[in-house]
Amino acid sequence: MMSRLSLLCCCLLISFSINCQTWQLVTEPFPPYFIDEPNKPGWLHEVIIAALKTQKHQATIEYTHWARALKLAKRHKRVAVLGAFYTKQRARYFTYSPSLATAHTVLFKRVDSKITYTGSLYSLKPYTISKGEDYVVSEQFEHHPNLSVTTTGSLIESLLLLKHGRVDLVAGTKEVALYWLDNSERLQQAKQTELEIVTPYLATQHLYVITDKNHPQAELFQQSLSLGLKAITASGKLLEILKHYELNEKEISHITQLYEKTYAN
């Protein structure tokens, strides 16, 4: 009788410990999704925290460089990485949530520079392109044999190189780059060189939350996140969060439709 009681107490203690723990998550500043500001930390930051809260889970989000974020997750120092794009190589090691948002990867150039981009990556062979370390532009871009690509610690650093004429192009996420060009003091204090987007866009990407497949709490985390996202979609909390940010009606409609389609059942 005592052994059964002891076993029951142990099971309850383990369950209590799992449910009461604070999950440590990691990403990099990736506005407007993840802004890392106290009053407006980013709409996707708030969505993830709110979703986990419905499942009685607390979570903290650390902001760091992207390459370090991935390393922390691989070493099981953090439960999940937020806002990852999909690649086949990453999918070998990480479990992906359903899509939580969409973004567009593009090329930026100086307005006064003459760049010939036909839509084929081969047309970019003459140019030096900068991107953030471990950033994904597109599967084709990452494995193209004729591109001259250098990496920096962040998209801001790549844009600084472009402003100062040290590279010809920057490959990165349109939404994030436009935010930094408007809000980064480093970019605004840099050489006043006007930048513009090169068309056509390189790719449309989805943002996911990823967990290392061998992390002992990966499955529980993904299940809790999915149930939580379903809950805040149904309750109207998702829409409440989106309206707190400077998103237009089209953007809000696109996001809510994505979540309703994914988490309707």
C-alpha cells in the first residue's frame, strides 16, 4: 500500500513539476514578429506567450543572434527557437510547428547602383551579396553554386555594409529590413544612402517554432503550443493581440485566416 502511495506521489510531483516549470525559448529581434521591446515585444512574441499560458505553462523568450539561438536549441539549453524558416537540413534535426506567419525574402540594393536581376539567380553572379549568419533566404539561394555570399551577425550589419558600398546587395526578409531601416539608430546614423527592394522577390517563407527532436520536452512543448494557439484563436485573444500592433486590415485578415484554417479543428 505504501509503495503504491509513494509511486502515486512521485507521479503527481513529476506532473506538477512539468506543468509549473518556465520554458526557456530563444529567438533574435525579428520585427514586426519579435521586436524585443517591453511595451510591444512583437505580435508573434505575444501570441506564443498567450498560447502557452492557456495551457498553464509559463515561458520566457531570450533575444540573441540567430546563429547562437540555433546552437542553444541544439545543445538543449533552450526548449525552442521561434520564427525559423524551413529547410530540409534543419528538418533532419528539428520538429516544426504549423506555420505561424508568412514573410518575404528579397534583395536590397542602393538606389544609385545598377543591378541586373532577371529573376534567375545566375544573373546575380557578378555581385557580392551579404546576409545574416545561418539565415535562410531560399533553398535555391542557399545551395546555388555561382553566388558570392558573405555573412554578418545580423540583417542590420548587412544593411550597414550595403549603405557604405562594401557589398552590392543584401538578401534578407523584407518586413524585417523595412522595420530596421525606419527604426534602427545605427542605420539612421549611417551614411545616408537610400536603399530599395529589387524585384522580383526571392521567396515567400513561413515562420515556425522549432524544437530539437531529441529534446526530452519537445513533444510536450509542441502539443501545448498547438492547443494554446487553437484556444486563443477561438477565444478572440489572437485578434486582440493583432489589433495592438500597426497592422493593416489585409495583414490582420491574412493572419487570422491562417490560424483559423490551421487550428479550426
